[in-house]
Amino acid sequence: MSRFAAAFSKGRPALVAFVTAGDPTPAATPAILDALVAGGADVIELGMPFTDPMADGPAIQAANIRSLAAGTRTADILRIAKGFHARHPDVPLVLMGYANPMLRRGPEWFAAAAAEAGVDGVICVDLPPEEDDALGPALRAHGIAPIRLATPTTDTTRLPAVLDGASGFVYYVSVAGITGLQQAQQASIDTAVARLKAATDLPVAVGFGIRTPEQAAAVARVADGVVVGSAIVEIVAQHGAGAAEPVRTCIASLAQAIACAGKVTS
């Protein structure tokens, strides 16, 4: 069983937690990642800082700036990933970011380096499925899951292209906008998740705008996974190098809410 399959087969929806690598510094990130796991996160998304994170709201944009100002480079991110994999070999790690840093040295180099670091999946936000050849084949050749994004504007005509070649899980972006600023109506999430699950056997995780245990629980009743990012990044912004314990507390409250929510079965 793959690490993704195990993470999404615990009898409850998975908690997927995002932080930006190198925020506030590369040296501080490992303790924050460990706090995510200690709090109950099942899958970790490690953001690759970029100068133009067009899908991200103010909180993650600021995290990117802090990370880059601290001197974070791709080599640091891979080193952080490798250390995380050594400490938590059963927890899936996803690199999430933009095409420029991933493709700068070529897809083969990036895929091989990510695989050597123990990375399980990659989300490339600005690489549409129609351009899968730019990175997808290299990732698959190295056993890394290309994780696809579906959005409220992904209609029935385009959905097959989004799902073709996807693996790991499907990330449903619940709002047509940037991260952190708004949350979709629960009814629209319910409808979208049902449509996605009818089209794929992959787990469906829902993100964008989920900040509180109550919101996480509502999504957990219909989805296979709940993604939380900006709320965690804001804790890092507030506490800096001392963020590990506040992050663990936040994750624990989210994990408990998800565990208690149950899941609607069809």
C-alpha cells in the first residue's frame, strides 16, 4: 500500500496540512513539520517559495517573501524534505509550487532529486493537465504522484483531462480565487465532491478557505481529506521560530474535529 493510500484509509478523512518551506527560516522548518505530524496531520504539503505565487493570498504570499528573504533555495527544500522523510517515513510529503522552480534545471533533474529526498507527490499550480508532458512523465518515472487540481470552473467537458494521469489524490480548490480569503458555501462543496467522486476512485481532498475546526468538520463529512494552509501559515507568521507548539495545538484541534465529524456514506 502506498503512503497516500494508507493516509486516506484510516477510517476517517485525512488532514492535509500546508506550510511554506523556509518560513521563517530553513532551519526552523523541520520543527514546524514535526509539529504538524505530532498534532495529527496525515499528509504534508511543503510549499516551494516563489516570487510570483499567483494562486496564493496575502498570508502565503508573505510566507514566500519571508522564506526567500531568509535565503531558501531548492537545495534547502530538498534537504528539508529528506530529513522529514527520515523522521516520518510513513507520512506522505507533497511539494507544492509553481513550474519555474520545478523546471529550471529540467524535469528529469527535479523528479530525480525529489524522489531521492523521499517526496511522494507534486502539485504544480500553474501547469495545466494539457501541458502534462512538461513534468508528468518524469515524475511518474520516479514514482512520484502528479496531483491535480480541480476547481469550481472545471466542467464535465474538462474534468476527464484533469483526472487523466492524476494520482495520489485529487485536490478540489473550493473557491475560484486565491488562498485564504474566502470559503465556499458548504452546499457547493457537497455537490462538487459528489461529482468528482463519481468520476474517479482517487481520494478527494478539499482546500482553500478552511480555517476553523467547525469548517474542517463540515468538509470532512463529505470529502476524503481536508486541506488547511493559510491558517497554519498565519501562526508561523505570528510566532516565527517559536511556531512549532502553537502549530501543533492548531492541528490537534482540526484533527479532533475531523475525527469526530464522521463521514457521510453513499
